[in-house]
Amino acid sequence: MSVGWSGHKPYEFADFFEGHFHERGMEVVHSRTLDFFGDLNYLKRFDLIMPNGTMGEITEEQENNLIEVVRLGVNLVRVHVGAGDAFRSSLNYQWMIGGQFLGHPYVGEYEVRLTQKDHATCSGIPTKFIVNTEQYYMLVDPSIEAETAYIYENQEVEMPVAWVKRWGKGRVFYSSLGHDPIEYKKFPEMRLLLTNAIKFLVE
């Protein structure tokens, strides 16, 4: 699903992710609306759901269906603002995701550190790697797998970058990396993290 503010290139990201999934032999259904979230039985057909949209609104029925289908065992992947800054008024959605975007006062080069190197999503990725993108400051409640030092207002905090968490029988992967599809080509560690996460969730 791709919706939301055009400045975050939802359709360009959809094309990139669709190609990424096809390369791995996965069948893709792409919607440009939230309408199919209104059909719980339809959602149950999928192994993996990857909504991609900035801000926006989701109805109570759509939110309940998405939350329930993940609880039943369908896995969820979300990246960058397509999840961290989506459906701001939907608290249960944010609870399921495990984090909520607050801002990115810093944009530029920074170091990502893996904190659970033995996790399947981290396979083949260096313990530390550099990216150049928006660095998200978030409210979080995750099982952390990668983090960065965020320095802002004369304070330094350890800020989660990516995580996997359980939601009922389903699993949720979120990564704040990836403001533009081209970054997945510039920074192979970012692409491999996504690849590993997809493999981990569907196997």
C-alpha cells in the first residue's frame, strides 16, 4: 500500500519495494488506497504487509483489521516515515509498530551500531556502518537491534534505528533508515537489513 504526502515519494518507494520483493520470488499486490484494510478476510491471505504512507488517517475499522491480522500471524514491514510518521492519531497502531517519529533536527552522516549482531536480520552486516540520511528522533518501545548516538540540544542519547517485535502471532519490523529509494543503492548495509528482515519474517 502506498499513500500519503508526495514529498516522501510513496509511489517511487512502492516501485522500489515491489522490485525488491520480485527479486526474491515473492508475489506482490500493490494498492494506492487503504480500502482493502476494511476486509479482514482479504488481509489474512498475505504473509507480509508493507504499508507505506506519511501521516494520513486510518478508520477505526481499518486500524482494527490491520492490528488483528498481525496478531493472527501476518507479518508487517515498515520503513522510515512510511511508518514512523503515519496515522498519528491511532495509538494502537503506534503501539503495534513500537515507535513514533518526533523529528529529524539532524540530516547528514551518522553511524549505525548493531546491538544484537546474532539476530537473523543482522546477518552479513558490519557491527558499525555509516549512512547519510535523516536521523530520526523517536518515541520508542521496541526490542532494539540497531541504534545510533543522537546529539541534540547538548544531550546525547542512544536512539533506536531498527527493531523486530512480536505482536500476537505476528512480527513487526521497523527501520527509520531510508528517506529516498536511492539510499538503498548508496548504502548496501541498509538494503541488506531490509532483505534480511523480509527473509526472517516470511520463513
